[in-house]
Amino acid sequence: MKTMPRLLAFLSLFMALPLAAQELKIATLAPDGSTWMNELRAAEQRIQNGTDRRVRVRFYPGGVMGDASAVLRRMRLGQLQGGAFTVSDLSGVSSAVNLYGLPFLFDSEGEVLTLREEFDPLIIEALGEQGLIVPGISLGGFAYLFAREPFPAPESLSTSWRVWVPPGDTLSRRTLERAGVSPVPVPLADVYTSLQTGTLNTFASTPTGAIILQWHTRARHLLDLPILMTAGTIGLDARAFKRLAESDREVVLTEFGKALKQLEAVNRRDNQAALEALGGQGIRITAPPSEHAETWREIAEQTRNRMIEEGQIDVPYLAHLIERLEALREP
């Protein structure tokens, strides 16, 4: 009979002990001191405070854990619990992430902002179904074409235009091939050297990205025509996430979500300032005639439709997105 009180006392003592801290190891290409890392460090502190240090975050910045594919591989092996990614990095996890990154689909940032309330949750849900927990999506701004030479009419382009495409971005490569130029797949880390050597003479980037990466020093012209919307996020391995207490999961999602919203606001401000800075540094910013812009959109649409018909790409919710866009553009 004395055993039961002792057992209850032991269980009470055990339940009163603090839970062991759970550590989330998260890798990113962003270097320490960058805006991304500053916001993530601030979120890390809020997460530790909000969970009474039951959740700790350890960042591996500057690409020390490799590129996005290496980080995803390490997450599958349990060596990492998360990573900071561009949304396009996650196309191998779910093709739904391609919705915002399809070439020449959107005419303005306003269109994306209007539709994202409906489509952000669909992208996040699609990633979650594949085991990647995402607290939100942070828009990085439109990418534009930069080049050393003035941009001619689309029909006057030739293979002498050597345009950067990220390895694995089949849709952009096929779109550029249809436009008559030479797409050159080069890893992000090698783009600047390739611009120096002439392997590349044209690239797409956000204004801020072009300056940060110093690519703008190899360009003299910017085509003022939005190509695609860039975006970033934080992806957490679902297995590691589920090991957290339910209340702690909410803190993690909330604080990383705040960081992503703040980064989006910073991106919007910095891109505008970067455009002005590029003009001040002698880069000529030229809007194409409306007929040239329409030709680019037609090339992109024809390429996209053909690849979908041939089963080379699959973009969930695309038909609905296009339907919503057309309704939005009606006078």
C-alpha cells in the first residue's frame, strides 16, 4: 500500500521537471549580417523567449551546408531540421510553388498581392502534404532582365544573347529557347564569374539582388518588364516539427511568420531604392513598347501550354489562377 503514494510522488516530481530543449538546426545561403539573417536572429530570440527556451534555433548561414538541394537532402537524413529557401528551390517538393514564378504571367505586383490571400494557403498546404512545414511566403519582388547591350524587339533576338537560367529551371530554359536566345544553366554562385568571362551576357534578377551580388557591374541596360515574382520562405521538416509541444509549434510558426512579413516589407522598400540607385550608376532603364511586351507574354504562354500538354510540367491550381487573373483584368 505504501508503493502507490511513492509512485504518485515520483510521477509528480517527473512531471514537474522541465522538458529537454528541442533544437532546430536551420541552414541558409544568406550571410551573417544580411537583412535575412538579422530578421531570422530576431525571430530566434523571440522563439526562445516565447517557449521558455524549450525550443532553440541554431542557424548555419552563408551556405556552409550547401545549396538548396543539399539542405533538403540533409533534412531528409535528419542532419538539419529546416532551411531558408527561395520558393523555386522547392519545386521538387511540390510543383504548386511554381504559381508565382511562371515567366510573364503577372503584369504587376498588385495582381500578386490581390490573389495571394487565396493562393498562398494552397501553396503552403501542398508543401505540408509533402512533409515541409512553411510559416508563410515572403515576396522578394519582380525579377527583370539585365544586359550589356540594348534590348531589341523580341523577333530580333539571336543566340548571341547568352541568358542565365538556374539549373533545373526547364520552363525558363524552354521559354528562352523559343525566343531565339541561348539559355545557359549556371549555379547561382558562378553567375558573377560567368558574366566576367562572357559565358553570360544577360541575366534576370531583382534590382536589390543585382546590387547585392554585384551582377549589376556587368550590365548597362535593364528591361522594365516584370518577368516573374520571386519569393522566399522557411521550410521545417514535419517530423522534427511534430516533436515540439503543440503550444511551442504555434510560437515557432508565429515568430518565423513575422520575420517573413518584415522581410517582404524590407524587400519592397529596397527594390525601389535599388532601381533608383541603378539609374544613378548609369544603367539605362527602358520600358519596352506594348507590342514587344505582348510578344514576350505570348511566347511564355505558348511554351507553358505546350509543356503542360506534353506532361513535362504540372502546375496545380494554374487554370484557376489564370481565371482569377482574367477576371481581375476585366475593365
